[in-house]
Amino acid sequence: MLTFVRRRLVSSAIPLFVVVVGVFVLSRLTGDPSKLYLPLSATPQMRDEFLARNGFDRPVLVQLLDYLGGVFTLDFGESLRTGQSAGEMALRAFPATLQLAGTTMLLAIVGAVVIGSWAAYRPNSIADRLTSFLSMTAASVPDFWFAIMGVLVFAVTLGWLPTSGVVGGPEVWVLPLVTLLIRPFGVLVQVVRGAMVSALSAPYVKVARSKGASEPRVVFGHALRNAAPPVLTVAGDLTVGLVNGAVVVETIFGWPGIGKLMIDSILQRDFAVLQAAVLVTAVTIFALNILIDLCHALLDARVRQAVTA
């Protein structure tokens, strides 16, 4: 197992390096930061002094090498906006994203297991067809559209919920959480249902029933355990997608996570903070992928043999 982890760490180094270099280069294409941080009346000399003070007057390759050297020493530079450490700003914002994504996936998994197992227990029934229709609809709804409609209906029109922010009671969680929840919940219901239909028709389930096992034990003790690997794989991929794709939702609802920090940094050409935020997100995604593979190996003996081979 340790050999597998080492192999994955080595194989992740190349795409991580590509991400770091790519973000560095693309961030420079957003424009000259001096045009944002200096007044319109600034003279060319003032612009040159600003660029020299922040190291932007040097060749791009030299800036890149300095940045890569700082990454290895965990020095990501300072924010142009605040003067604070870019790495500390990214690390302060990231827990808010993890809280939102983690809570979303926990609710999605629990709800999908219950509803998907219930639908699979009576395949082709009216309840099964209704569940399939609603879950496919939920999986097809774009996050940004649902977020905008949620704000329009429940915040602006009805006034039941706040439009954005994190100050207040549990109501501030409702719109961001439901917006992120609806698509992974719909996908997971479909996956759980499909896996459970196959598991409930397997020979070992028939044997368990013939021995007098109760239906809850058959469904949740035998069938669900064997249906777990594909569900875990899809849930892991969706979790990675939530961490990586919460940018739109956090921006719409003013959620102080890593996604909103990225958007703010792009708009304000705060290169150091943007690079630190993307790097923290990329490292987390690679770590989650390795953790998902390990969990899959623990649940599936065939995968475990391939991993330890």
C-alpha cells in the first residue's frame, strides 16, 4: 500500500507542476496590475517604480524561477491588495470551502443511499420511476442557474433567506448548500439505485434471504456493502468537483472560501494570492484522489490486489 501511495505521489508531481506553471503564465495575461493599483494620473516613472518594487519589471522566466523557488520553501509572496502573506490568505479561506463541500457531500451521500436503496428495492414501480425522473432532473440543473433562481425567489421575492454572506444563523447556509447539493445528490441517487439493483439480484442475497435474514439486514448489511465501491468512486469524484467548482456558488453568495478568493484575485490582478489559492486547491484535489483510491482498495479485494501488486 505504501508503494502505491509513493507511486501516486510521484505521478501527481508532473500535473501539479503543469498547474503551477500554467497559472503563473495565465495570470500574467490578465493585464498590468499597476493600472489597477495606481491612480489614472500616475506618471510612467510611478508605474516603473511600482513594477520594480513588486518584481514585475524582470523577465517572466526569472519571475517564474523565483516563484518556483518560493513554492519549495512555502513562500508564496505577498498580496498586492493587503500586503499579507498570500499563502496564509489562501489557507484562511480554504476551511470555508471544505466546510461547504464536506457538508454538501455528507447530506448527498446519506440522502442518496436511503432514496436510491428504496427505489432499487422496488424496481420499475411508480416510486422508482418518479425517483429516477427527479434525480435525473436534479443532476441536469446547472449550479449557477439554480443559485440565481434561489436568490430571486427565496431571498428577493419572498424574503425568507439572505442573499449572501455568512453572518447570521443557519439560514445563511441554506441557499449555498442546496445549490451545491442538488446535482451530486441527483447523480448519486442514480448510481446507488443502479448498484443496488444489481446487488439485490445477486446470488448471495438470495442465500441470505433463504437463511431467514431480515430485509433491512439484506439491503443494508449485504447488498449495500457490495454496492459501495462504485458509489464511493463517484462520490469521491463529485467531492473533488465540489472543491474545484465551488467558485461560482461562492461568488454568487459571497461565501468567503477559496473560490471567491480566486475570483477576487483575478479581478484585482493579485497574482501571488491567485497562485497560492490554485496551488492549495490542486494539492487538496490530488490528495483526495489518492485517498479515494485507497478507500476503494479497502472495500474491493480485486482493487486491493492490483494496488499491492
